[in-house]
Amino acid sequence: MPVCTKKNQQFMENKKLNSISRREFLRMSAIGVAGMMVLPSFILKNQGKETDIKIINIAFIGLGRQGMYLVDSFMKFSNVKVVAGCDVYKIKRTRFENKINAYYQSRGFNTPIEVVEDYHSILNDPKVDAVVIASPDHWHAMMAIDACNAKKDIYLEKPLTFTIYEGQQLIKAVRKNKVVLSVGSMQRSDTHFQQVVKMIHDGRIGQIEKVSVWVGSEPHPKAYDLPTEAIPEDLNWDMWTGPSPLLTFNNQLNPPITLDPPVNEKIWGAWRWYKELSGGLMTDWGAHMIDIAQWGLKRDKSGPIKIQPAGFDGNKYLTYLYDDGIKMVLEPVKGDMRGVKFWGKDGWIEVARGYFDTSNEELKAIYKNDGKGAKTWIGHHQNFLDSIISRKDPLVPVEVGHQSGTVCTLGNIAHELNKELEWNPVTQKFTGGFDASKMLQSNYRNGYTL
């Protein structure tokens, strides 16, 4: 197909991307993402002088519904080049390849995209600078640790890991290899939640006494119970299962898609709801809402000291106790809305996606709704790219993702054992009379080790 003169000109400009002037870069970036990025942050500096733009070659591991959402975001950044994708489902690899090729060709590029079944091929590729991991939870730790050892920077979907032990090992791998790891807890990049946390930290409703968190009416995962269905011919089911028990296949785990006509997933992968593969709503939405509670309580480097299951000591709901007497209760905030409510001595604040309310009329007056809503991911992904260049920790580094994920998982453990747990958030060990250490890690299938 003939390429118009304008596209030819853009193609030549993009070919010279690594040596263009700052003025030209700003002009090109402005037509790329319509000014939604903080453009100067992508300029490298050397002794106070601006130098060439750093193009970041990114590969994607896990090309399902969330993975493609991340592809849509990252490929639009002017200093990102999408170079590869990995999935064990061939039809998803083809969807990814078609999408990336069409996007770049529409902008005058003709850059082949590598698609692979085994993620190790991506980690062994020297041209890959960073990976975006959006695999099912039971694969997070192994893929991320392998990426650390391959010296790749990482954007890792929440929850950070499937088990607490995996999170502990991932922290070591990140720091040992000096890589950047950003956790996909995107609510922390939303000015909506940032305003609320600042109000809490500024003492606008007084000393916090309790936090209510709601992630859904059936928060804990259940044992796998889906009926057996035929495995699609182009799906490597053994590799998809990986370190978890080899379960029977059901297409709810990998919702079907079609290429002609193009029809994407209609539902989220159901692996989220089964304890062999994930942590249920506790980790799926808890990694968002419990994360906000932890942030508001200034517990990013700590956590609760006791976890009590529903029914214990008269509690109607799962309850966490902190060392200063604050309680966090897994209870409704406003109907069935997933959100957080901070209770202070001088009032309360409720927050959820797109929702804010407070008993304090003054706070209602100063709260600003910037209307960003679902666009939160732009700033969050930009923060990851900025961190790659600066070599500084992102907004949600590995330790923060681990602490929030640990709180979620401890709730699941207390529920499953139906026991009050005593926990030392600093040593990351159980204390007291009942030792649940065996629950810190799951048993991997033969052939898989962390």
C-alpha cells in the first residue's frame, strides 16, 4: 500500500528518534499522547545538559484481557518501543502481533514483533529493556524473579505474588539485581485517592481509630470446582498451569476470543477465584483497597499484629488489629461498593473509585474532582518509565506491594484455618501460640522451584 508523504516524513523523524533535538522531541510527543505525559521527565541529563532520548524496549508477558489493556497504554508513550510478547495461548499471541503491527504501520513503521510461547526467550533477548508481567497470579513470582536475574526492569500486575514467601524472595531479587520493579496498584497514582490520604495524614478527621474496607461479599478463594472441558489445540495447558497443581481445563480460566471477527474476552479469567491459583477478591480487590488503607495508616513498611477470622470473639467480619489499637475491619462501606472508610475522632471519610464523601463539610469544599477516572493508568505507567530512566524507586516499589499483599493473604490464611493469628510485620513471622508458617508458601509441582 502506498504511504503518503506525511507518513514518510514521520517515519524518517522516528528513525532519528535517538538523536533528535529536545524541541523536535517535544513536538513529536505532543502529537503522540496529547500532552498527557510530563514530557521533560523523559529527557536524560548529563552534567546539566539534555542529551538523547532514551527509547525503552518493552516486552509483554501475559496477553489476556489485562495484558492487552496494558499494551494499549504503554505502546502510546513516545519513548516506548514494543518489541515482543509472550503467551501460552497462540490465538492471544496472534491478537497481540496484529494489534502492534497495525499500530506501528499506521504511523509509518515496519518493525517486526517477536511473539513467543516461553517467557524465557524474552528474558534472554538483549534488546529487551523491561517487561510488563500480566500473567495469572500463580506465575507472578517465578517470572518476576527470573526477570530480575536477567536484569530486566519490571512492571508487575497486582497482587505482587501468590504467597507471602514468594514476596519475600522477590524483594531480595529486586534489590540484589538493582532493577526497577513497579507494582500495578494504580490507585496510588490517582489524585482522587491521593487527596484522601493527604487529608488523613494531615489529621483532618483526627486520630484514626478504625478503617472499614470492602472488597466484595465473598472475599475468600474457594477450591477449584469447574467442570472439565476440552483443551484448545493452540493452548499449552501444562505451561499455563506451571508451578500449580495440574488442574483440569475450563474455558472460564482462559475466556475465549476470536480474531475474525475480532471479539475480545467477555469476562475476567476465573482463575482469580480459586485458591490453587490466586487469593480471590481478598487479593484481587484487596490489593487496591487494603492497599489504600495501609497507605492511609502509614503502614507501607509494616502491618497488623493480629488477624481474627469472622466469628472470632464476636466479630461479624474479618478483623485486623494494629500495634497502636487501630482496627481494620472487612465490612461494607456503602452498600456493596468496593471502597475504604477511615473513622477518626473528629469524623469520617469514605473513598472508592469515582466516589468521595465525608462528615466534614470543610473537606467537601476543598476536595477537587479532576475527572481523570479511568485515566489513572497514564500517570502510573509514566511513573514506571520515569523510574527506569532515573533509576529511582517508583511510586509503588516492591516492598510496598509486598506489605499490602501480605495483609490480604494473612486474611485468607486466618479464614482458612479459622484461627486468630499473631504476626510480626517486621520479621514477617508468626508469633504467639499458633504457628501457621506452613501457610507462607504453597507446594510447587515437580520440576518447578523458586
